[in-house]
Amino acid sequence: MPVVRIEMWEGRTEKQKEKLIKNITKIFEEIGVKPDHLTIIIHDIPKSNWGMRGEQASKISH
């Protein structure tokens, strides 16, 4: 049973997460994985807890 773990910055809406889950499930179905056998876990991480280029992501202008 595949587990897809997504780590991303917090701030996405429930609708965006729903769309992400549906699309990932669709792609796995295309390769023969039944939705009942797939688990998707989304970790919403605050930018202050994410380091990039030696800085907190919350302090880097994008």
C-alpha cells in the first residue's frame, strides 16, 4: 500500500488540498493503484520551521 507524504508550507486552503489529493489519487490509479490502497498525508509546515539557503523560509523573499 503506497503512502504519499507531502511536506509543504502552510497556507493552502482545504479546497486546494482536496484538489491535490484527488489529482495524486488519479495519477496512481493510472499506474494501477486502487484508491483504497493509497494513503496521502499532508504536512503543513510553518515557513519559520523550514530552512532554505541558510535562512528561515519566512525571512526569504520569494
